[in-house]
Amino acid sequence: MTTKPTTKYGVFEGKAYYARIFPDNMDNSEYHEKTQGQYNMMFVPKDDETLQAMMALGFPEVSMGNKMVKSLDYADGALGMKLKRPNVHPSGYEGLGGSPVVTKGKTNSPWDFIADGEIGNGSTVAVKISVYGEGSTASVKMERVGIIEHVPFEQGVTADGW
């Protein structure tokens, strides 16, 4: 008899890169047309113990033939992964998509994109993820993001100013 998959939740601290977690900066490229956009960020766990805890929760090392945990050049080669959430879930069920809850630290005080600012690379965050299923077919979804130490967002400028 097979057991029905359950959803497991975990909260992990680390650094955020390329955070697109607000309706104002959602990733709405044509690649995400089916879900009418996607909220995502690159996440680097704060240490190896945190990464191992994420893997123990069920974060897959490989999914559909793609390596999910990678060395990230822009994070000094640290291991990280993409965390995401669809704007509209493909199943059509309400509540499975939409922007993640974004707060000031591990509180229920909402982060305001306009007043508090966009999230810059290297911001320290706490993320709550859900993992449904197991192994390479596990589905991982970003549920909440708490901004612990905010790094202001800066538009990409090269060394020569262009």
C-alpha cells in the first residue's frame, strides 16, 4: 500500500540574490506565460548545516534531469538554489499561487515594496518553503520571506559606468 504524499514545511536562513518576490517586480517573462508570471529568487543557505537540513526536508538534488543545488559565481561560489512560486498555479486552485508573504524579519509585519524598498543582492533572509512529494519529483514552493538584514537594491552598473 502506498502512502499519500504529505507537505512538509521548513524555515531556513541565508542570503537572497535576484529577488523577484513582489507583484511590482515579478518575473513575467514569456517562459512563465502559463502561470502568468513567477515569484522567485536565488537562495544561498547560511551554512552547510542549513543546506543539509533543506535536503533532509526533501529539497531535491536533481529534478527532471536538472541539478537543483549549484555553485553560484555571484555568491563567491557558495551553493544555492532557485526558490519559486507561480503567480497562478497551473492546477487553478486558489491559494497555491500568488506572491509569497514578505515580512520584516520573522514577524507578521509586512514588508512594503515602495516604502521599505526592493530586496538587493546579499540581503539576509529567512525563507519558509513547502516540499510536497519525494525525490526528483518533489515539488518545492516558496511560502514566506522574512527580510532580516536588508541590502538596498542597486541597478546593475559596470565598472566603467555603462
